[in-house]
Amino acid sequence: MRPGVFRVDTATGDPRRGRVRWDAGKSLWINGCLVLFVVLAPFHTTPGAVATGLLLTYLTLLLGHSVGMHRKLIHRTYDCPRWLEYTLVYLGVLVGMGGPTGLIRIHDVRDWAQREADCHDYFSHRATFLRDAWWQLNCRFEFDAPPKLRIETVVADDPVYRFLDRTWMLQQLPLGVLLYAIGGLPWVVWGVFGRVFLSVAGHWTITYLTHNPGPGRWLIPDAGVQASNLPGFGLLTLGECWHNNHHAFPESARIGIAPGEFDPGWLVIRALEAVGWASNVGLPRRSEQQTDLVDTFDASAPLAAILSTLPGRQR
């Protein structure tokens, strides 16, 4: 999927009006993992279990969520063989945030709301850190006027993705059995319970920080929410911390664009391209095609003057 092509019908839906409701399944899932980890970890921890949990956290987020779910399945920034797409998306399912079409729905509705002139605090992340944590990790948003979402049939009707949508929580079981066979209960505690909570909570934390005011070169004049970058966190966030760049260039497989913007996800895609497993790799569109953006490095467009014209984001 390339720039200007969105799954949400922008003519329908109101991103401002609705209510935040507790989501029992979502809340019990993430908090269940947290409680099991807190209760079991003091009695079932080994150096190997900790190392395995942290390594699996990083690899599933890097290969599964960033490269597979986000840059491939959601934004279609590169092409790859079907077997590789399935593998990467499956690793993304193991992260523990949802199934393939479920994550597309969450991402695209939030992206649509943020690109409107104004939206509810649930989507803009304008609420306090703790309130937003409660909302995002435990609740869902019920629209008064919901938007229409169209997920392309190649994804929505795919039997593999339909199966993963139905069973995404259960996909922790095969991994848990494997970890138990190798390292016993400590590997399950750190490789499943601790990893899932750290992954989901960590993803939300980066989302919250990158959708609140911070550094960033690019502005989208019609959008009520302007994304920011988190300098220095490229390695830890897999390159997803350069979120101001990503809002400006959703078509690009490369998110860390400027010198010094380290982007591990981009390095993986470059490696896949080098061995012939990735093609049609998207990059930021050329300057003459950036008519929807304002470059704050342009001396003729002072940042303060631009910010004063943007709707819905000033505090």
C-alpha cells in the first residue's frame, strides 16, 4: 500500500465523538501476563531465561512487528515471497498485540483519526501518561459515528491470516511448549509472560512519546496530530522512534532517513533485498511530490508560524 491509499473512508466517521470502554479480553490478556510474570519470576529466574526472554522480545518486535506487521502488511512498503510474509507476520503475532487484520484495523483507524483536523484524546495521546496507559492497554473506543474500514481481500480473505486472527493468543502455546522443553518453567516465564507484557507495554510507550510534542522536521498542515522523533533510541525501538519521518513518508520502508537516524528495521529489509527476498522497496517520495508537507528546515517557513496554524494540537 502506497501513499494516498488508505483503508479508511475519510468521508465517513467522526474521530472526535465517542467513549472509552473497558475491554475485558484485552485487559485480562495483558494484565494476566503481567501478574503471572510478577508472581512466578522471583522463584523461576535463571540467566539463560532472562537472556532468552530479552532476545525473543527484540527479535519478534524487529522481524515480526516492525518489518513484518508494520512496514510490510500494514504499509506495503516492499514486496516479498508469500512464505516470507507469512513467517514475518507470524512472528508479529507472537508479539502478543493481536492478529493481522486486527492490527491493521487498530493502526489505520488511529492513523485516520490523527490526520483529521481534530480527534478524541484516545487517538491523539493528549491525555496524561497514566490515563493513556489505562486506555490503550485496557480499553477500546466506541464511536458515535464509526468510520468505514476496507481491508483488501488479499489480506482479509487469506486463510492463514483468518486463522491467525482467530487464534492469535493461542499462538503463545507452541512457543511456550518449546521453551519449556529447552529451559523449563523459567524460560516460559521470561520467554512468554514477561516478553508479551514488555512488548505490548513498550510499544505503547513509544507510541505515546512519539505522538506528543518533540523534535521533527516534517509537518502535515491539515493534521491535528503531529508526530515527533526520539533521538538516540533507534536501536532500542528498531527504528520506529523516527515517527515524524514515518508520518511524513508512510510509503517508505526506511524510517530513519537522515544521517545518524539508526534504523535496524531498514537494515533487515536491505539484507532481504540483497539476497533477492525483497523487491519494490519504497523510499521517501521526491521533493516535488511533497506538496502535502512542510519542511521546517525551509527558512521561508518559520516553525513557530507554521505551528500556530495547525488545528487541534496546541495546549
